[in-house]
Amino acid sequence: MPDANPQNKSTEKEWSPEPATLAPINSWPPRPLKLFKWLFGFPGFLWPENILLLGITLITWIFLTPDLNTMSTFEVWWIALLLARNIALILILYGGAHLYFYVYKLQSNSFKFTKQPLATDSSRFLFKSQVLDNMFHTLVIGVPVFTGYEAITYWGFANGYLGFIDLGTNPVVFWCWFSLLLLVAPMIHSIVFYFVHRLLHTRSLYKSVHSLHHRNVVVGPWSVLDMHLVEHVLYFSTVVVQWLLALHPVNALFQIHIAAIYPLTGHLGYEKLTIGDKEKYDVGGYFHYLHHKFFECNYGTGVVGLDKLFGTFHDGSKASQATLRDQIRAKRKATA
């Protein structure tokens, strides 16, 4: 398939999309019409990504999770069941995306940020293969870590250690609180991810921990959870917020799924998904792609504009790049 809109494409290596933007909830003064379209339009905040994620969470909880009462004590059988179904979920989602974009190349290079391939025969990666290395850190380390958080969640709810906020016995209040926590879960992820990510970019943690993830300059679907064990533990700690606030395990499971699945679009290496010859769905990956490209910017997500607030936002433009260079020079002078 030929690259669409060729006037926006670099004559050499990279597809040049429109500048990255933040969600309308960050606009000031507020723009109600734009906010409404973002919340309820397609594509928008609710549909398709978050509704699909919620659907995965509900199917997982209803059909693929043991009864909560059976998880009041840690036992190998139900923890192994959680681990097996989580591995299957990641294989389907990450593996499916990798097959679509990188094995069968059903979209060719249309809307691909860089024409550089994923690394092979490289000493930077285990097995000299970026994909195999990424799969190892995802399936052998990442999935067990978030399965561990999930197991602790169910054990805590089953024993009454979690879900302890007293909102009374009114079911309307319960389900309103439940729904509100589902709605703000992507914001919780964005906020926690920003501060954890900034912590990982401190000198000591970057060198010993986070540099492993940044070997993926060219990203692919399996790069999402290509992380050091310590980073996995910090990254998935976002579910702790739901431990403190949630009244139902589904809220916590949804938070875990957001952390595990949400960043997939940011690591596809493509700006848009093409369906047929006309449908082009913006997968929103440019914001995080810029972080892998320039390192010291876009630490969070475009949902909550903490990067804008703290001066680390990069929209991909020449002006943003000049600002980033000035910031780096000033930082080097300050530490010289």
C-alpha cells in the first residue's frame, strides 16, 4: 500500500504527522464543544480505545477469573490460571499487532514513523534480536509482575483488606463511585506514569534500570513491556491507587489492563491504522514515539497535560525541538 498524503512525508526516512496535541481537558479557557466531541466522538476518549479496554476487562472478570471467595488464600492453581490467561491475552494483542504490522506488513509503510526495521543481529539485545528480547522481558518478567499485582488485589478484596471505603449501603452511590473510578482510570494512569517515568529518568535509575527500555529507539508492539524488573514493579504500581479508592476488584483490574494494554498504540511505530483503502484511524502513538526519539520529553501521556505543566511537552515541531535543545544545554551548564 503506498504512503498516503505524500506531501507530509519526509523525502528520506520518516513519516511526518501533524504536531502532537493534548486532550481538550487540558485547554484553558475550557472549550465545551471540543471537550464534548472528544469525550463522545469517534475516535475519542470513550470510544473506541477505553470502551474496548473495558470490554476486555469485563470479559476477563466474568468468564476468566475464579470466584473471589476461592482466592482468599494464595494457592498455586488460581495464580497459575491468572498467569496463563494473562500470557494468552498479551500474546493475542501484542502478537497480533506484530503480525499485522511487521510480519505480514499488511499496512506496508503507510503512516510509519520511520522506515528503519526492528533490530536483528544486534548485541544490544538478548538472542541478538529485538523482538525475541522484547518478548522475553514481557512474558517472563512483565506478565508475572502484573499478575502478582492482580493476585494481591483479589486476595485483598476476598479478605476485606481492600474495598474498605464506607459509602453506605445505597447501591446507587456504590455504582456511581464504581463508574466514576472507571472514567478517571486513564487519568490516574497518566498521572502516575508521568511521575514514575520522571523518576526512572534520574541518573541512577536510568543507567541501571530504564536504559533497558530505551534500547528500543525503533519501537514495535513487543517493546511496550520490554522493561527491567524494577521498572515493571514501579510501572504497575498505579493499581495501588485503586487499592485505596475502589470498592470492586473490576476497578483495579481495569487499571491493570490500562497499564498493560493502553501503551500498545504508543509503541506500534505507526501514527494511523488503515482499514481498507479509506479508513484511517489515528492510534495516538506519536506522543510517546517522540519520547523514544528525543528521550527528555513527553514523559506522560496526552490525556493529562503534566508535560505541558512541567515544560517537557514536545509536539514534534521544529520549535519544540529548539526548546528542548535549549533546556538540555541549560541543564548541562547547571550541572557542569
